[in-house]
Amino acid sequence: MRSYDVDFKTLIGKKTLIKGDVGTGKTRLTENILQTAVKFLPPGHITVIDLAPQRMIVGDLRVGGSISVPNEVKYLRPSKVWAPRLEGKTKEEVTALARANARSIEAIFDFFTRSPSPVLFINDLTLYLHAGSLERLLETIKLADTFVGNAYEGRKLQEDKGSGISERERLLLKKLEGFMDVIIDMNQ
């Protein structure tokens, strides 16, 4: 695993995407940037939207897990986030779980929209791309002056039981990259 040293000050006013496969350090890097931001900005200026499912172990992979958030940060998280590819047993179950995620995540986006902060972090945003709207995600991101998010892009979690969510996730992530100022690829 590589160590990335990213200074939050260089990301102010920019939209930043951190992407990579399972275990590449996306969440750790996001947490490091968040810790720097908290030291630099006054309380109330940062919101974290955490979309990661609960930590689970699949074979030799550790998947999911919430981001560590300091007390000074507004923390928003759906009450339940599913890992559709891992928890769904059939194509229909995978699709239903992805749609359930999208609905609960949109409620969190609504909450942020009513009271946006200047800085927004989103952990594991690709969970929303399984069944959610790229336009809705972009509307939420644009409300913040500074955005830092992380997203899954890899090969370790591609089996989706024929539901098509992996391909949708890949295509929408590529489109999302076009709206970002900074892309950090943890796979390289």
C-alpha cells in the first residue's frame, strides 16, 4: 500500500475524488484529510456523509466500515446501509438492496441540502451510484465549496449476481470524474 500525503489546504475550493479497490487506503486517506481540515477550519464548517456499510470480512477482504469523525464535524449517516453485492443472494435481492440504499441516502442528501456546510466529505459514495441519480449526487456536492469523497473502483467486488450494479457504478463513477478538480487514484 502506498502512502499519500495530501495537504487539505491545497484542496480548498476544489472537488476531490479518492478512488481505489478494497484495501488500498481510501478511507484512511479521507480520514487524514478530514483531521487536517478540522484543525484548519472552525467548528460547523464540515459535514461528513458516511455511506459505508458496516465492516464485514469476506474471504480475506475487509470491506466497509465507517469513517472516524471528530466531534466538531456534522455527521450524517443512513440508519442502515446494505452491501448489495455481498448481502444479496439473487439478482432481485441485489437490486432491491441497492434501491433501498438509494432511498435512504437521498433522505440524508435532503437533510444536507436544508443546511449545507462549506466543506463536505462523502465516504463510500459509490454505494449510492448502484441505483441513485448522478445528477442528485452532483447537486449535493455542488452545495459545498470544497468536496472530498471516496469511491470504490476495482476488481475485487465485481460479482453482482447479474444485477448490473457493478457496471452502472463503473460508468457513473467515470462520469463523476469529469466534474472533479482532483482525482487521487489509489490503484496506481
